[in-house]
Amino acid sequence: MNGKLLTEDAGQILIESGAFKMLTFYSESYDTLLFRDFDPGAKKEVLGKKGSACRFCLRSKPEVKFSADAHVIPAFVGNKVLFTRYECNECNARFSEFEDDLAKMTMGDRALAQVPKRKGFASLKPQGKKSSFERGQKGVIIKQYLDEGIFTLDSENSQLVTTYETQPFRSLGAYKALAKAAFTLLPDGELANFQELRLWLNEKDVVTRKVYANKGHWCFHTFVPGPSPFPNPIVALMRRKQNIEAPYLLFFLAFGNWTYQIFVPCPEMDRVMEGKALQIVRYPHLYMLQPWLAKGRVQQAEIYMDAAERKSESRTLRMRYDSIQDGSRTEASEI
């Protein structure tokens, strides 16, 4: 593995050479609008002023109410500190349908990583099965029905293997949930550039007024092995600098073992690049910059989130264990 030294005021940092090129690209091509760690111990913060109009439907009191507990990013990824007054109750209820798609898409991932949600922790309850993986007061509880075969032991590799079907979800709905979070975090001065996105977010389904065609809702996705390498959610919002041929706005979300990166739909600002070769670069997080900090190989993938119909997906997750002893706890890390 090749490394490169990055000099800072405090000294030198060793960074993987390929990720260093990614970091250089973003430093030269994008401005950071936001980079935030959602520490659950931090003071609660609410974006927006009381009495403001909903930034999604543009309506105000008394036409709509603003009493819902609106999270900037979903509570089920660990957000307990950042809320918003930007969305009315009706918009909040509509967005919950898209966030439900994202929750079901990531349910197993969040359960095995023990990601906290609004109350307690995420649990895995496979579609049509009684077996489950959940965290109780005394630790993780695995309920296995012998005829279902959800959980098996790979003794040769010291792994607990979980094979299951997700609950049905729309990947385009999950993408819409990510785009909604990005829109919520936009500075006021950027809202006019994202009117096509706002109109799509106002629709109850995922197809009406869809901004991009199929294969346009793609996402860079990484998995970092080990016990919850991202213990608190992290979000980043980055805007393209002038005279750069790259997508206008990047949204990045990390929680548990997983990261998601999308370029937020913005025809207004990306139209000038039609027919041009774009520079599409992954946003490098800590475990790409310094992969030796991870407990194993960081896995990277590009996924298309275009499905408008709810469907289940087959998943296999593996957790490495050190040992198994009757009546005692074992330490395990997801791989």
C-alpha cells in the first residue's frame, strides 16, 4: 500500500496515495459548506427561525402547522441533536415514507453495527421470519428458529453469518430521503438553484416530477469493517467551485460501518456541463485516507438507486468473533 505525507502545522500525516489524489481534487474543486459529527452528547440544535415558512411547500402558519419533531437527518442513523423548523407537519409526514425506505434498506446494517435510533438500537427482523438480532439491556440477543437458518456459524473463519431478506423498500425512495436531508442543510442562498429538487420532494410518490432519468440516481457506497468505525453520524455538504467541470453539490453521510455519497440533483447548475466529460471522484473519508486504521479491507461500490417499486433484497452479513464460550460474552466485529 503506497502512502503520501501530508504536512500540517502540527506535523506530518501519512495518507494512502490514491485517496490523497481524491482529497486534492476536493480541496481544489469544492468548497465545504458543512462537515459535522453528530455527537449524541452535544447540545440540541434547531435550524431555522420560529415563524418561518416551510422551505419545501413554501406555506406558513396558520395554513400549516410546525409541531412535528423534525430531524435534519433521520433519528434511526443516530441523530439525536440536530432538528429543523424548515418543514411543516404535512411535509414531515410525507418525508417519513421516504425515510422508511432508507430505514428498511439499511436495517440489517444498522442492527449488526448497533446504531442507536430514537429509542434504543436498530434491530434486524428479516422479512417473513421470526428470527431476530437485537440489542437488549444485557447485550445483543440473537433469536434463531432452527427451520429458518438466518444465523449460521462459519467456524473455520470464526464468523457469524447472517443471511436474510430485507423488508420491501424502494431504493429511489431511499435516495429521495438522502436528497431531502441535503436540501434541508442548504444555505438560504442556494435554495433557488434546487427548485426542481424541491418540487420532486413535494410529491408523495417517487416518480412524479423525478429530476433525473434511470441510472441518474447513483450513489458511492463504502463499508468499513470493525466495531462501528463511525460511532456518531457524520454529514458533509460540498459545493463546486467556479470553472470546475464536476457535479455541483455533494452530500455525504456516514454511520455505523457504512457511508453514502450522492451528487444532489441540480439541473440549474449542472446544465452547463451537458455533453462534457465530468470528473466523478469519490469523497475520501478517514478510512480511505488511512485504510490501515480499519479492521480489514474497506469495500467500495457504486449502486444505482432507481427502483420505484418496493421489493426485498437478499443480504449476507458477516461478523467475526474471537471465541465462543457457553454462558459468557464474546467480542465481535462486523466484516
